[in-house]
Amino acid sequence: MSAWRFRLLPAALALAGAALAQSTFVLTAESLQPYTPAYLGNGALSLVTTPLATDAAQCFVAGLYDHSPGDVPRIISAPAWNAVDIYNGSHWLNSLHSFSTIEQYRQTLDMLHGNLQTSYLWADGEKRIALQSEEFVSRERGSIAASRVRVTPQFEGTLTIRFPLENWPPPQRYQLAQIQHLDPAAAQDPWKIWYPGRLDVRRVNVESHGDGAVFALSGSAPGYRTNLAEAIAISWTGAPQIQIHQRELAGDLELHLHVRPRNTYTFTKFVSLIRSPNDETRAATQKAIEARARGWESLLAESEAAWEHLWESDIIVEGDDELQRVIHSMLFYLLGSARKDLDMSTPPMGLSSSGYFGHIFWDADTYIFPALLLLHPDLARPMVAFRSRTLPEAEHNAQRNGYRGAMYPWEADPDGVECTPRFAFQNASSENHVNGDVALAAWQYWQATGDHEWLSREAWPVLRGTADFWTSRVKYVAARDRYEIAGVVAVKESDVGVSNDAYTNAVARRNLELALDAARLLQQPANPKWQEIAAKLFVPETDSPLLWFPLELPHSRQQTQAAIEHSLSDIDKQQTGAMMGTEFYPILAAELGDRTLIGRLLKPLVLPYLRPPFQVIAETPDNRNTSFITGAGAFLQQFLFGYSGLRLTDRGLERRFSPVLPPGVRKLRLKNLTVRNTRQTFEF
């Protein structure tokens, strides 16, 4: 046991360690291009970054979806609240056709504190203006975000500052609930169909008073009994002339301000967004006004303190600052899409965009959830809580498809309803491994927490329902005296109509075994078919890493080596595909104790996926499907369950094999993992 040890660290020491490594929490852009947007989030809402930090940015609210007739449900981008436009007498800042007049540019993402800072000089002829912007989404207050712009002109004259509030233009709709084949353009570029849903705005009101103003907007999500209330409280310095332009469903406020050289003028916006079955416009307005009264510094300080508290649990590597920075960026984007007081799961791209429509996939259960489970079990819980809450819909889905038990959807909406587009109908009917993924996540939560009451109340119905599904999905083949599963879509989704897909059969067997284990623990009656099918369900050999991890099927050293060689061949051909299961191959190399193999796998399976300037994760090395936090979760599991040699078992967290670190890493510290209500720090 000399290769590893664990000990409890006092909070003060943990914070001191974070301060020493603060540089690995900072990502900086010093040019406007190339630029892939990042996002700030608190799990309830987000703000997508923009290069200038003054133009309208997308903001996604967890659980806010529309469902228009003929289309699929899709996450809504709330009306942009952050925009501040500036007219210098000749041009509007946000209407620049090029960035040629922007100088001294710098934008910094501070992941330790969850904020974005931007500064530059707008050098438009003799009208030179220095701008500084700061934005944050409050980690402490789920419905609050804020932005501040400081303007320092280098001339005397008049500036116009405009604060707009209007909905996004309606998208060109695809009838995705009906279309069986995409047109060539959409088939080539998924962003043609991954447009955000739209809010039906009922009213917008703008009022000014003294040195401030308040915007209030209310709207409803078509197809759902969901409302959004959005309120913005604005404050400013100087003594401007004020103009309000009130339209039926939009409005803006303009300040006409006589400015002097080297004087700084500050414009601050505090927003509250509340998703509710009811119209909460009054409550949102009150929260925005209260935030403004509390003040920028106070709100920012409490949000930064909340972020620092989250970072008390961390994955720390010594000896490779580049790798450490990647780890922190992966964690930052995961944390921005998770919140403990929700019962919503997490889409593959978090709250960063409308990618994959914001639907819930097995990505959450298999890749995102385990990466948070030990570091932040309270943030992981909503993902399994979502599956428990939506069990009745999974049972209805099974009935609709002619099966027993519960059949979890391939793509789920906020209510757990199957919402896969018509052109991918085969995934909805036949990519059935999702049932086993849901069951395994439920069991992992019990392993990590030891919460017997949760196992009985929440997990057992899920385990029982998913196991019963498999009893009606398998087929007994008498000639071979075994059970088989025919006609599935494999994890590799180009494999359609497959019989005996290795991962599907293996995770189905694991699902049945977990239901039996839960029945014994809870002294509940077990379906006798579970044991019979689990014992005789055929699982063919494969080189998919998923059978090694998370399923932990026994393999010889030769089999493991062969699977890794397959991955290395893909790396050599630059054909690694989506950043998902491939991220588990380094875990196999760790099981072999082969540090050289880890070195050949680790960075080639992550660096090609990172986009500048903020290490945003792309789904594949060559597409623009970014902020793919599925990949972040998969990558982080290497450190939690691979290089550490640790695994979750029915007794908690245990060592399964000797730890082995990547080349160049002197020490791995898993700081403040929480297992069964005990916080521990492991060092390797």
C-alpha cells in the first residue's frame, strides 16, 4: 500500500493549494481570432461568451424547452439580457463588420472564480474608447447573473449607450418529428437543425428612474406548461439624457451622455431569470432590483466564494501544468451545467448551446454523472433523480413499443418523453443499451453514498423496471441454450440491426444482476427470469473499452493489450471519432500498469479536441460541435478510476489495482472526494 495513501485535509490547506495553482485556472485570449465561445454557468442558467462581450449572447435556462407542432422539443435561448451597444457618433460597436478597429485586446476566463473579463481599445479614427467588461453567472444565487461595462473615451463629445431587450428571431423550422430523411445541407451540418427553441413573449416593459432602469419580460414555452420571467435592473454613472423605445414585444433604453477624455463611465446590469409553471415576473423584477441594491462587489464576492468552495474538491496533477489546465477546464464546464437543487439531467453540451436540441442522452448517465459523483455527489444526484422522476414515462414508452417494464428513451425531453427525431427513429426503438446505462448509474449512486433509503425509494423501482424490460427484449435460442438480443443499434450507431452487440448484451446482463442485488439487499421479491437470463445471456468478445470499464468484465492481459492496440491504430490514422468511449482506453493501460502506453494514449485522445482560446471541447477533432461535456466527463474518469486504481464497489471506494501515473506526472491528488458522507483526499 506504499504507493498510495489518503488523508483528510483541512479546508484552509485546500484553499491554499488552490491559490498556489491559480494559474492553471486561468485561460486568456490576446487576439479576437480564432475564437470558440465558452460559457459561464451555475447549472440553472448560462451565458455564452462573445469576443467583444457587449453583443447579444445566448443564455440557456435548465428545463426551459419548446415543442412546436411537427418539430421535436428543443432547449430555448432566453432573450439576450447582456447586450450593451455604444455609438461613438459614427459607428455602433456591435455592428462592426471587422475587428480591424479593435486593439490591445485581452479576454480572460477565470475558472477559479467563474467570471469573464474583457478589455480592448476601440480605435475608430479619432474616436478612441477603452472598454473593460466583466460578466458572471452567480454560483450562489441560481437565478441571478450580472455584467458590467466601463467606458473610458479619449475624446470629448457625445456617446449613445443602448440597452436592448428583444427575443431572438424565429428559426426556420424543420418538421423533425415527421421528416424521415434530412436534406443534404442539414445532413452535412447539424447546426441547421440544432437551432434553439423559441419563447412566446407576452409582454415587455421598460421603466427608468434616477440613475437606473428596470426591464421586465414574460413569456411562455410553446408545448409546455412553462413560463419564463426575465428582469434586468440597470444602473449607470454620469448624467445622461434618457430615451425609452417601447414596442409591443421588445424595448430598449438609450442614454445620451456627454463624455470627457479619460473619465470612466460605468454601466451595470443585474438579471434574474425564473422558470416556473406560473408567471413570476413580479418575483423576477424584485430579485433583479434586490441584486442591484446589494451591489456588484457584494454579489461577485459571494459568487466567487461559492466557486472557491466547489474547487475544494479537485483533481490535481503535479509536474504537468498543461495537463492540469485541461483538467480544470473540463471540470469548469461540467460544474457550469450542474446544480444540486434541480431534478434535471444534463445534455451532451450542457447549457452551452442548443446542440443535440438539449435532449438528455446516455451521455449523462455513463460519462458526465460518474465524473461528478465522487467530487460533488450533490451535483451528480439530479441526473439520477431525473431518471427516477421520469420512470412513469419510461414505463409508458415500454408499453408503446410492446415491452414490459421500463424503456428509457434514447433522447429525452425535460419530462422524460421520447423525442428522438423521425430520421433517427431506429435509435429510439433499438438503441436499448440506454436502459442498462440508467440502471448502472443508479447503482453507482448507491455505492458512492450508501443511502439505503434512496436505494429503496428511488433506485429499486428503476432497477426493477429496467430489468423487466430485458426479460421481454431477449430471445431464448434453444439450439445454443442461451439468450440473445437481436435487432439493436450498437454504441457505434452506424451499426443498425445488430444481433448480440457486445456492449448491449453486457450492460443488459449487468442490469439484471444489479436488480437481483438490490432485491436481496432490500428483501424484495425478484423476478425469477432475471437470474435465468443473466446466467445464459450471450456476450461476445469485443475490443470496446466499455466492457473493461465501467462494466469491469474480466479479460486477459492479451485481450486488453489487443484492445489498446486497436485504439492506437485509430490514433495513428487520426480516426478517433467522438470524444466518448475512446477516453477509457487509458484506463485499460492503467490496469496493465503500463505507463508508456498511457503516454501514447492520453494526450492524443484529448488535445485534438480542444478549441482556442478557452479549451472548449469539440465532439470530434474535425467538427464544430463544441462544448461537448460528454467528452469532459469521459476524460476526467481516467484520473478518478484509472490512474488511481480505485473503483466504486458495494463497500464504497476500493483499490482494484496498483496506481500508475501518466508520464511527466509526479503526483496525482484526488482532493476531497466524498464517499459515504466522508471526505477523503487520496495521493498517488
